Amino acid sequence: MFLTTERLTVRRFRADDAAVFAAYRSLPEVARYQSWDAPYPLDQAIEAVRDFAAGDPDAPGWFQYAIDRDGELIGDIGVNLYDNLRQAELGFTLDPRYQGQGYATEAVGALIDHLFRQRDLHRISAECDARNGPSARLLERLGFRREGRRVENSWFKGEWADDLLFGLLAKDRIS
């Protein structure tokens, strides 16, 4: 599946994405609020990219999309489609060299619109570490409602962290 915006393409991963994928996921500031640790080994990236490329975006479970700018991988978006095929959870990662330029808003927004309009999803949810202000602000910019805060809910990288919960309904995004 390919989605295009004014400046970006949201596409499947390709084998040649592995090195760039490993590079930005190896940055401590990128890994800080994510499930992996830095550095992110190239052999692990090669395997992950191979799995992403073989995935089925229409099947329940996680599917990872590549964010492409002029043929270069700049980030990724994960969508966890629920078994009912009407709900999903999402997460995103962007190379810091491309942060603060509207790329994440553009790519994630296009994918959200696709999920609501073409895939007929009812609801999309997301959560983030409460200390990750840029991710929380991105979700709010895209229309997500902050639905809660779970205090010291996650033991994460050696410390307790609060989780912010967000949700977005199709009827609130599509007019």
C-alpha cells in the first residue's frame, strides 16, 4: 500500500531500508521512550525489515509502515489492527533530523485518514510515556482526545513511568 502526501510516501518497508532503520533507532533520543534499546543492531534491523515487508496490513496484529521522503526512509508508523478489524492502536518513530518540520503530522495524519475512510475503522488509540511531550502534542494536533493518565503504570527501562492514553473516533476526524 502506498499513501502519498505533498512531501511524503507511506509505504511498505524494503530490504534496503535496514541500515537507515538501524541508524535512527540506534540514537539514544529515539530509543528513550520506545521498547528497544540503543544501539539497535543492524542484524536485528535486517530481520525486522524483512518481517515488516512480508506482513499483511489487512490482517489483525501489528504492521509497520515506512515513511519515505524523496526515496529516503525517515521514520516509521506501526498500526496494530484489532481482531474486529474496526479498531487499531498506533505508534510512530521519526529520525530526529526530520523532527519539527511537520513530517510526522503529515504521515500519521494521512495514515489515520486512510484507516478511517478506506478501511472503515471506528476508533484508533495510542499511548505514550507522559514525559514524551512531542508525541503527546502530535497526537493532540491530529485530533486525538487525551483519555487518561495511568500513574506509574509501566516499569520501563529501570524506572516507573506514567502512561498517557489517547483515542480518536472516525466521526470526530471525518466531516
